[in-house]
Amino acid sequence: MSFLKVTFNPDLVPFLVLSLAALGLNVLTGYAGQISLGTAGFMAVGAFAAFNLQIRIPEVPFLLAFVWGGLWAALIGIIFGLPSLRIKGFYLAVATLAAQFFIEWLFTHFDWFTNHSTSGVITSPPMEMFGIAFDNPLNKYLLVLAIVVLFAFAVRNLVRSEIGRAWMAVRDMDIAAEALGINLMKTKLLAFGVSSFLCGLAGALWAYIVLGTVEPQAFDILRSFEILFMVVIGGLGSVSGAFLGAGFMILLPILLNNLGSIITGSAISTETIAHIEFMIFGAFIIFFLIVEPNGLARLWQIAKEKLRLWPFPY
């Protein structure tokens, strides 16, 4: 146990939580072909729904509250996914962007959701189950890891099922999919529901475990774009792409910042290092998108194929 405490990196927890959110968006955008810019809004629904259930019924276990938050996020996602039955592409992105702004406005202006807190920022309830208190970094990490692994395997199996094949058929050509007997309304709304459930669960984990507070500002439009970039960089239509994209967006800036501090020492100010970090980070994004538009998941697949044929790679 002491070895785990020494080697544990707290940056892994935000990485796992945002990987789950990226996985949810990848279900909708990568597999079902429906664009969404309201990911952070659905995360906020999950966080506030979980908080309000626990604050009003304290006997409810926190895991049940997390599922409750995911279910409410799925319901809201289905409601805002209704325009996908008539519109697609840029117009659908605008509709989901409206969901993002509406949800953020709702939680900011109605203090019932924050239990009438004067500051609008509330502390998340303590997490305890079966006599185990999840109040230290290691326990929180193991909890998040178990949840993320469970739902990653669930999504992996789901996209290989009849439901996943229907999503991909709608993504590739919805008119042909409908001609083959696929119910477009059921398929699209199910994609919105599953995606929003995962995002809502990620929102509850982000509020309870990463931040320790439940606040609307943590789920703004910048968070939605960040998760969208994770999916694009990691690879659309790939479970591993969600993790690779989250690792690129979360862990690479930390690595660049540490390398900059080591190389330059105190010769360059922290602000200059931060600007250089953003420049290198942006250059990496452009490089990967030019070299392989299908994302890091495709690059990883190519690398595995070459290693399998080594020392005679094609």
C-alpha cells in the first residue's frame, strides 16, 4: 500500500473522468454521427442531479446518486436530441450549443439547484459506502478507475451489438439505413441517451471527486470544446481514442510544463513557459491532424501492425 501511495499521480483522476466524458461524446459523434456541443451541459445535469438527490435524501448511497445523475442527463440529452430527427451537421451543432447555454443559465439563475447557496458554489457531500470512506486520493482513484473501466467495456460491447451497427449505419448514410428498416428516431435518440448518461456520470465524478464542489462555472462552453477536441484528436468511432485524446489534452501540457521548468530553470518566467507550452501544444495538434486525420487511435493501430510484422514491417 505504501508503494501505491508513493507512485500514485493525482493527475490520473481528471484524465479518467474526462476520458469517460469523451467516451460519451464519441458514442454520439464517432459512432452515431450526430454532432454535439453541449457535452459540458449534460455533465452539469449529472452533477447537480446527483447532488440534489443526496442533499434531499441523505440516506441514498453516492453511487446510486451518480446513476441518478446519469439518468437525468440521459433524459435531458434525449429532449435536446429531438432536433436531430429533422436537422443534421452544423444546424444540429447549433441546437446542442443552445442546450449548453440554457443548462448553464438554468443552474446559475435558480438557486434551488444549489440548495439556496448565496455563493452558488456548494461542497459535494461525503462519499462513504460499506464503511469505506472515499476521502483520500488513492481510494478516489480506484473508485474512478473501476467506474471508467466498467463503462468502457460496456460501450465496447454495445458498439459491437445490433445497436452499435445501427448507429454506424445511420452515421454512414441515414437514408440507406432507414431503407433497410432501421428506425432513425429510436437509433438517434438512443445514441443521445447513452452519450448523455455517460457525460452525466462523468459530471458527477468531476464535481464530487476532482473538484469537491458543484458549480456551474466548471461546466462551461470551454469544457465542451475541450472534450470535443479530445474526441477529434483521439479518433472518432474508437473507444481507445477517447482515452488517447484525453491523455493528449490533459497529460501532455503537464509534461511540457515540467520539461520547460527543468530545461530553462529560473531563466525564463512562468508566463513565458506557459505561452511556449501553448504554442508547442497547438503545433502537436496540427501535426497529428495532418499526419493522421483519423486520430491517435489510428496511429496506434498502425504502430501495432508494424510491430507485429517486425523486423519486416511493410
